[in-house]
Amino acid sequence: MKLAPLSLRVSDLASLWLAILVAFPVRFYSEIIPVFTPIPELSLYIKTLMVLSPFYLLFMNAMGNYSERRGRLTEYEIHNLFRSLAFFYLFCLSMSFFLRSHEFSRVTLILSFFLNFLFCLFLRLLWISVFGRKVSDRVLLIGTNLSMLAEVKKSYEEDFVIHGVESVFVDSKVPEDPANFDRIIIVGGEIDFADLADIMLRTPRSTRIDLIPSYHFFLRHLPFKEAIGMFPVLPLNQQILSGWSTFTKRTLDVWISALFLVLLSPALLLIAACLRFLYGGPDLFRQERVGQNGRPFTIYKFRTMKLEAEKEIAFLLQKEKIPNYKSRNDTRVLGKFGWFLRRTSLDELPQFWNVFQGSMSLVGPRPAPLEFVRNYSSLHKLRLAIPPGMTGLQQIHCRGSESIEEILEYDLRYIRKQSIWFDLVILIRTIPHVLFGRGIH
């Protein structure tokens, strides 16, 4: 049985409320901490909690706290929970300085942070002790080391209460239909990245894909999201935040995208209304794109092309076998307003929702449709090693380029140099390119 995300959300919400309700009397009525100001009304905190609760759940979800999990609570999950709560409470603490009309006790916030962490941790441990070991998955193990495959199978059966799990061993050969399995585990990591990307492209979103490194013995001290016996497990098609830089990048993605979605909501509604009035039909364009490690996701854009545009590009791909699909003289674009949206990148604004969800980042290689990724060479597939982005190094240097080789060169350069500061530089340098409409998006 998988840890039910709904139950986990309810318990986290209960922890948030309980933490505040306990911290408030401890702060003002326990006489442990001296009180030098008038005691505020508890109703003020209740009203604030009612407003913050949905944002709290959205933030915790965006930071990967409700992704699928099995087995015991790992060190990684504890770290991720603590960091997520720390960033959320830090945001609340900073906001309290701007709400001068209401007096919020910052000591109460700090106390509730530690209490909330302990309550969340306790409820997770309680659930796992009752349900966490029960699974009913059809499991496929892929690897070239038969002895390691046997050890993983044994550890898997010992770690979980097995209910009809079908373990299939494949020696360097992938089955034609990986959709028959609920979980695929790459054991040993000897599979080439291009072959691994092919597996993920043919695997439905519902199938979980994990990796157990061949040098697992030297990695056991690191905070992995899951472990099967002594084997650390690295999820490939699920969100994982390892290290403060990656966590900070994801946190910035969440807060910046949320801020822009709120601030730009009038503009989003206006553009949607104009598209509906001028051209009719749907105002949003949805398409399956390929994200990190070949994980498919649905991208959102304002519709700037004809309804049959995808059929035309599919025909073009079949005819020319090229991995690029941009053209400066694209006849599929809807009139002057469509070109205006594309030149100003306003058609990309709905992708802030993709960033908030976690399928994209603010900075990274642009995501390509599945039909084009299938024609990528092994070198092209290296673009899939990191999350795709709304903007990137290629958007600055070769925005609108029709050369996939030129785009790839800048994408690989970004992969080698990526950092938080480099992302900030790219975001700042993107602004004039968008304002002056250089190239097409």
C-alpha cells in the first residue's frame, strides 16, 4: 500500500494548526518566556491559518513532500521535511514585518516551527509503522550483474510485506512493453544514458523508475529518498531535491512562479479573452513534452497556432527526420496577435504553472515534444539530464535559432556551469531579450 497523499496532507495540516495552538499559550501564558507586550487575540492567528493553509499544502507538495514512497522513513525525507518547513516559516516570518497593522509574535512562529516539524515527523512514523511496508507492485529489475539482481530481490522481499509482487529479471534487455509493470528498478547502472532515456520515453507516467548505483556501498551514508535493504535508491522519474543548491533552486522556482501567477492573473485572463474573441476555440494549448530524464509532462501555453498545427509538424518530422521544429516563417501562427504573443513571449506565461508544479524550472533547456526527442542522438539526449526551463542560456544567445546543434551547444554549456548565481544572471539577461522581442520563442 502506498502512503496515501491525501492522508498525509490532512495530517500535515493538522500539525500546522496544532503547532500554532500549542505555541500560542506556551508563549503568552506559560510564564516560561517573559511577555513585554499586550497579548494578541488568538482569533487573529486562527484567521491567518485559514488563509495560509491552502498555500502551505501547495508549497509542501511543490517541494516533493507528498511524492510516492515506500518502506521506512529515510534520512532524506526528514531533511526535506525540515528544509521545506524552514523555508515556509522563513517566508511567513518575513511577511510578518510588512503586516504592521497586526502584531504577530515572531517567537510564537519560531516555536510553532519546531513543534510542527515534530508533529509531522511523529504522524509519518505512526503511519509507516502501520501501513508503510505493505506493497502490491509488479516489479521489473534490469541489470547485467546477476548476483546483485538476486541480492536486490531478496532485500526487496525482506523489506516489504509482499502481496503478489512479480519480480522479473532482465539481463541487459528491456521488454517491449514496460507499461506492464508498476515499478522498474535499474540495478547496477551499467545501462547507457541514451538507452535509459529510451526506457523512460516508452514508460507511462504512472510507472515508477528507480536506480540502484553499482557503487552503492560507498553511498549508503548519503541521504537517499529510499533504501531497499542496504541498497540506496535514486528515483529517476520523480522529484528529488538533493543538496541545498538544488533545494534552494526549487524553492525559488516555487515562490517566484507563485508570485508571478498572482500578479499576472489579470493579464492572463485578458490574453485568454482576446484569443477566444479573435480566433475562437480553446485559448490554452496543451502538449506532452519531455522533461528531466525523459519524464513526460503536459506543458501549458497560450494558443498562437492553428488547431491542426500539430498534425502539420508531425508530417514535417516524418518527412525530414529533423530534431528541431522552429521556423522563422511559420505559416501555422494565428495572425498578428499570435505573432505578438510569440515575439514578446507572453504565450509562455502559463508555464509558470508548470514551474510551480515541478515539471519545469525557471532556467534550463527548453522542453521538446516527444516526437522530436525520439529522433535525438545520444548527445542530444544529454539535454534531458536536468529539468527543462522557461528560459536558458540558449534563449539569450540563439533565441529563435533553427539549428539544433547551436541550441545543444548552449544547453550543454549550461549543464556544465549551472548554479544559483548563474540562473540569476540568465534570468536578468533574459529580460531585455523578451522586452525587445529578439527572435521567436
